[in-house]
Amino acid sequence: MSLSAEKYRQKLITEILIASTEEEVKKFCDTAMKNAAQNKGDGPAIAWFINKLEEDLEGFNPRTKNVQQWSNIQTARSYIGIIKQRLSTLLH
């Protein structure tokens, strides 16, 4: 990953916000996780990335986002939770 984890996470959040469908949101999340794993991301680094992403998504206020953005945020939060559970199962 040529971008730092912080910048990459911010890029992912931007992609989540501009996605036009739930499937796009999931695709962006899947791509981010695959890229993290392919770029020598170890378990703790990927867990940190996911936890920070969750914190960022939880920090959004629905009053400051349009309906599509808020729906995308909720989809991403739910999907990241699923990814987190899968990773937890694989790592234990």
C-alpha cells in the first residue's frame, strides 16, 4: 500500500460516503481488506485499521450527512463488523 494506513483509511471513508449502492460500499471495504492483507499487513495492523475505521464511522453525525451518505455509513459499519468477526474466527 503506497499510502499510509491513515491516508488509506481516509480514502476508504471518502469512497464509502460517495458510493451509490450498498454493494459499492461492501466492494470498497473488501478491496481495502484485501489490499491490507496483500501488503504484508499482519493481524495486529489489520485489527488496528479496522478498529480505527469503526471509530471513524461511529463518529459521524446523521444530521451532517445526506440520506445516501448516512445509509452508506450504516452499511459500512455493519459490514466491517462482519469482517471483524470473520477475522477474529480466523485468528483464533
